[in-house]
Amino acid sequence: MPRTTNSPVTYLLRDPKAKKPTPITCAVRFNNERINIGTGFKVLPTHWDTRKSRVKNVVDALDKDQINDYLNNIETAISSIITDLKSKQIELTKENVKARIDAFLNPVAEEQKPTDLLAFIRWYIDTCPTRLVRGSKARSGRFISPDTIRRYKTTLNGLEAFAATYPRSLDFDKIDAGFYKAFTVWLTAKNYATNNVSKYIENVKGFMSAAVDEDFTTNMAFRKFANLREDSENVYLTETELERIYSYDLTKTHRLEKVRDLFIFAAWTGLRFSDFSTLQPEHIKTDDYGNQYVDLRQRKTGGRVQIPIVNDAVTQLLAKYNNCLPAGISNQKTNDYLKEVCQLTEINERVLKHVTKGGKAVVKTSDGYSSGLSSGVEKWELVTTHTARRSFATNMFKRGMPTLLIMKLTGHKKESEFLKYIKIDATETLDLMRHYLGQKPAATLPLRKVS
């Protein structure tokens, strides 16, 4: 198609006097402006018709038809782009015109949507580092954490292993009641605990919900998947046990001393591992009356907590480390060291920890789990970093502190979630009842020692 007088496009040769093929340039003119666009084609100047701005119809120009067709199509497209911008009253600037032409010449290939759950999860995990947390307002605007991504990968690994044995595909439309039953049976047969199975199902539901949000599927059957959970029989440490741990001389074992100090600090402030292991001097504030308190945003939820420092151990630890607690090591290694500390300090009460594992009721032992008679394990074997937070909530509850106030300190939003932290046995329950009925005082340690 020869250039017309009202066409915005002119094709020019970069070097009209060249003795070898030279690039064809597309010159686009509008509103006394000009931009040059590369065509990607070359031609011998002797084969070029300057009047028509096309390759001549000569035998030696073997690819003349392909080049001329391309030039015709580009001229038509650019003319349409200019007309469209004018009709929409979009200013004809070099930037606007070039952006539209580039978009036409280099269209972004439409990403192929995953059609099955496994492909979607892989894609979802790949995009997690720049993906905002869904759901809770407290986490709004926060990227998905590395810990959460690791849990997602664990679920993906489980699903991939399951898929290798499952006769049906894991296409989105097949994530139904049949899948749910087969997957839970498979997990149970792997001897997973009920709460571990529940975490897998919870993640699957989250992935399917995200797939619906992303318009990959309309299958909503996952909403009926039940999360079967049982109350965890976790331990807490009494104030007497905490005092025993804190007063134990560990000056010759610095790795244990630092972990012990961090744990005691958490047991009297209710902080999670992710918070107490990264505490900075800036998190320790002093009010107008000279009282110290912890002021920070929780890493897990993004919620802000302000915790008064009213225990001598915490005050002494802040002074010991000049308001800069030791840097935390990994959670797993901290747990290992804590068990050493608690074993040294004889936190050795026998505990029966019941759990449903592989569909059977069992009791934790030092060697694993037993479905028969068992003396359980010594308490130190069950202590983890989270025991500190649980101990804080339970000990404050035993002192009679209102539930809502403790929740304010721990950052819990739902009372139902908070109450899972309260761990008192039958003897302690009886003691508390007698205390409230005025029959005898509950035995507690003073928050501050009286000098």
C-alpha cells in the first residue's frame, strides 16, 4: 500500500547509498513531532522504491512480498492508533504514541492459567514474596512471610506425594468431597496427628480460595471441607519453675545462659519467639513516672502491644544486657537448648500428653508414641519457646488478671484463641476455686521482691 498524503507513516532507509542491505526505518509524524520505529527488516537500496516507500517488484528481491505486507500492516495499525488517540482526546505526545505502538509491536503474551491445583500452588508460591497477606485486617498491607511460604511448600510436597497415588487428577473441578476424603485418609495413614492433618486441609482451602479470587476456578466445594482439630495438651511452667530456671547458675555455659535469659524475659512479657529474639533497645520505653514497658509491633500479626515491665527478672535482664537482649538463634536450636536448661533445673514432672495420631489415641513417650499404658514424658521434653508465652498467659490468669487485659498484653483478638493458652490442671482449678470462694489464698510469687 503506497503512502498517502494523509498517512502519518513514512518508510526510510538508514543508509540510502549503502552497497549492502540497510535497515528500513518507520518514521511516524504527528503534530509537528516525529518518532522513529525500527521495522526489523533490511533491503538493498537498489531494490527500494523511494516514491512508494516499498521494495521494488524485482526478481532479486526474494522476500519483497513478506516485507511489503509487513510494512502495509504496520502503516495501517499506526494510522489506527493515531486516530484512536485523537477520538479519545488523548494528547498526542511522543510518549503516548510510542507506548501504543510498542504495545502493538511487542504484545505481552497472555500467561497461561494453571488448570490444576498443583500448578496453581507452585505459581502461587513463586509470587508469595510480593503477595500481600489475605484476610485479617491486622495483617493488611503485609507481604507473606518466609515462615508461611515454608508451610505452603510442605503442603505442596504432601499433595505431590498424594497425587502420585491418587487415581484422579487434581484439576480444579475435581477438588471435591471425594478428594477431601481420600487426602485425609492418606495423611492419616502416614501417621500424621489430627492437628497436622488439619493444617494441610486448611492450606488446601486457602489455595482454592485464592484460585477463586484469581479467576482460575469457580469450584467452591472446598468450603465444606471440615478442619478436624483436637485441643493440644501443651505444658506451661509455673512461677515456681520459672524462678528455679532463672536462679540456676549458667555463667559457665553461655549458649544456655543466653537462651535461658531470653526465655525468662518472654515468660514475663508474653512475647512470641519472633518478637523476643529480635528485640531492640528502641522497643524499651519509659513513661513519665519512670516505669519501663515494651512497645512493639508483633511480627506475626502486625498488631501493636505495650507491656508493662513489672517483674524483677525482666528488669534485671534489661540491666544485664543494657536494654539489648542477645540476638536469637534459630527457633529449632533454641528449643534444643531450652530442653537442656529445663533438664538441668529438674523440670522433670511426669506428663501424659495425649494425641490422636494415625487415627489412634496415643501418648507421647521419650521414644515416640505409645497406644498402651505409658508413664508419659518428663516435662522438660515438652518445653519450647512458645511455652514462655503460654506460661505468661496462664500465670497471669491464675493471679486473677482479667482475661481481656491479658489479651491486650498478648495481642490476641479472639477470646476463643486466647483461652487455648490457659493450661491449668484439676488441682490448680480446685485451688483457684477455693481462693475465689475465700477458703484459702492461691499460692503465687510476688511480681517484685520486697526488699
